[in-house]
Amino acid sequence: MYVTAHLVVALVALLHVWFLVLEMFLWTKPSGRRAFGLSEEFAQQSKVLAANQGLYNGFLAAGLFWGLWQGVAGRPIVVFFLVCVLLAGLYGGFTASRKVLWVQALPALMGLVLVLLS
């Protein structure tokens, strides 16, 4: 269970690295606009906000990797950052797009449950 929990947490962290890349570097590119369903005009107007959002996703990933790196002692760190990801996913799922519930909140919830059970 411990290994499975850590693999899911690592997956959540890697997802947030990908979100960072999408929001900070690909937001105005065709692939970034397609991922978020954005017009070119809106992407240009909101690119600074998206980059800031991407930076926060990077902090979430860094916190999860830091907790994993600490091993058993990092469990409280991992739990804290998974709760942050879960809350952000729930908020995004109810305010921005239901897709966020599946892509962000559900993996975080799965990781949290597995970490707490391990």
C-alpha cells in the first residue's frame, strides 16, 4: 500500500508539473489554447494570470515531491499538499470546469486516501 500511495502522489505531482508547463509556457500556443478551450484573444489577455496560476501549480508539485523525498517523515507534508490540491480541484471543478474534478481533485483524493491508509 505504501508504494502504491507514493506512486499516486508522484503522479499527482507530475500532473501539476504538466499544469505548470501548460499555464506558464503553452497558454497562448495552440496546444495550450486547445487544452483549456481558449480563443487566441482571451489567451493573450489572460497569459499573465495563467502564468501566476501555473507557478502555484509548481509549488504544489514541489511540496508533494519534497514530502515524498522525506519518506515516512514527510507524510504530514504530503497530506497537507494533497489537501491543498484536493481543495483547489474542488473549487475549480465547481467554478471553472467539471473536468477539473476528474483531472485534479479525484487523483488528489485517491492519493490522500492511500497515504492515510498506508
